Amino acid sequence: MIKRFSANAEDTEDRARRYNRAHRYLSLAGFLLSLAWLAALLFLGWSAGLRDAAWQVSARYSLALAVYLLLVFAGGTMLGLPLGYYAGYVIEHRYGLSNQTVAGWVKDEAKSVVLGGALSLAAAELVYALLRWRPDWWWLASWAGFLLFVVLMANLAPVLLFPLFYKFQPLADEDLKQRLLRLSERAGARVRGVFEWKLSEKSRKANAALAGWGNTRRIILADTLLQQYTPDEIEAVLAHELAHHVHHHIGKSLALEAAAGLAGFWLADRALRTFGSLPRFGFRGIGDFANLPLLLLLAAVLSLLLRPAVNAISRHFERQADDYAFRAIPDVGPFISSMEKLAAQNLAERRPNRVIEFIFHSHPSMEKRIRRAAAYGETT
Ligand SMILES: [Zn+2]
């Protein structure tokens, strides 16, 4: 029996390794593809060509910009679609992690494309209006707009965006609600609600999160978690999520995003002034929207460079939340068993390569989290 069990565990670990590797390769390929698209727009003169075509459609700046953006956005979306389908549908089904039908996947994809397109259009109209109106200060004013948007989204996402893709309802389980209440009282923190997240309609994974900011902050628990984990294990997960709240991790993440955004907009201004006048790009001044691919290319490279730092900070937050959870629950046993279950259910890599963990992982590996919990358990 023991032998068979360990063979299964090894099998699961191997599957997890292959599954995560596939996702890494696909996201790398997707990233390179979008870089190639932006570079082609810039260096082959396509961007200037699309700009000219857009001006043919309308002589009004804002409309011409909208037409140009539609063309650039549509091209990028079409290029990324096959990889997105492979990563989001084929791989998930191959590893038995998805319940979605093709039609369901297409519907979700269509919603995010429309949503992404609308938000990109609003952002582009604002940034280019500022670029033309205040060419010296556009970057600072755009950053202020970005800040407002990020804060609004943090606040509104759980009530506006999440319900577009998933159903939510207030947690019905009275016993669990009482446990959370006791946990938050001890923490001196008030959470505005706990919601059951109907994840099982689409996925076989389990998950939980702290979401929202200000009057919308809430803990969301996947129904897959509620169905398959013991009350003690769910309490351990809740304690971890509550800790993110106690340590103000969402507010801190927003502050970091704001700082990175400021640096990004300043660099964008520098880039437009340094490279914008190169004749090969064919831009007509700083307010020419044909320079959009240059800005997007810069944003892509910056986010790539920042990624290890962002993940290091995230792992630090996660360790803090785990440490808090160990103290908040009577015994670390259920925390450890919940991690074991999550790793198996979500095909998480328990022992990822150290370099890969450093670059790509927002959470410490399951192995490290379990070891840390066990070490805490031994001291008490
Ligand atoms: Zn967490």
C-alpha cells in the first residue's frame, strides 16, 4: 500500500512539473509574440501606415486614434488567440483541471477582449489628449489618471469585474462564518463579508483570496474548497487570507504599483523624446499616436524586468500571512494538510527549481510553506 501511495505521489509530482513547464513555455511564447508584433509595427513602418489609414477614416483626432487602436488591438488579439486557446483550454483539459466547454471558453475570452479593448481605448484617449495638451507634463498627469484607475479597480473589481466571469454568494455555512468572526475579532480586523465563489462551474482547482479595497474588501472562498476541505482546513486558509488584510497587503501593493507606475511614465516620456524623432519610425511629433507601440514595448520590457522583484515582495507577503495563520489557529496540522491537498489538486510544483521559483513564483513553494508550518508547530 505504501509503495503504491508513493508511486502515485511521484506521478502527481511529475504531472505537476510537466503542467507548470507547459504553462511557462506558453506564456514565454505569448510574451515573445507580443514583443514581435510591437517591434514589427515600429520597425517595419506598419504603425505609421495604420495611422495614415486611420486618418483616412476620420479627420477627428479622437476617432482616428480609436480606429488605429482597434487595428493594433485586433491584430495583437488574433495573433495571441491560438496560444491563449492552447494554454487556457487544451492544457487545462489535458491535465483534468477544467470543466469548461469550448463555447464557455470562447464566451469568457470574448468578454475579456471587449473589456480589455474598452479599457485600453479609454486609457489611450486620455494619455494622447494629455500628450497633445501638456507635452511637458503629460507623464505626470497620466500617472495621476493611472493611480485613480488602479485604486478604483481595486475597489470595484469584486463587485463589477469578478461577477462578469463567476457567480458569488454570501457564505451560507453558519459554523464557518462564526469561526471567521472569532478569527477577525482576535485580529482586531473587520472584513466586510465572506463570499462563496462558484469556481466549480469552470475549474477543478481550489482557491481563496482577499479581494477589494475599502468598503468592498472581502474574503472569497471557492466552492471547490468548501466542498472538499475540512472545517479546520478551511479555517487555516481563512486565517491566511485574513492575515493579508491585517498586514494591509492590498494597500501596500497599490503603493508599490503607484511607485512603479511613476517611474514607468517618466521613462515613457524619456523614450518618446529620445527615440520618437528617429526617421525610420515616421512619427509626426510627440502627440502622434503612431508612437503607441513604442510605449507598449517599453511597458512590456519594464514589467518583465520588475517581475522578479514583484514576486519577491509577494512571497514576503505570503510568508507573513502564513506566520500569522500559524498563530491564529489552534494547531498547524490542518494548515499543513490543506497545503498538501491544494498542491495535489491544483498541480502546484512542490519543489520548483530555485531559479524558476525566484523569477516566476508569487508564492513560496508548497514544500517551503509546509516546512515552515512544521517548524512553527515544533516550537509550540
Ligand atoms: Zn496569500
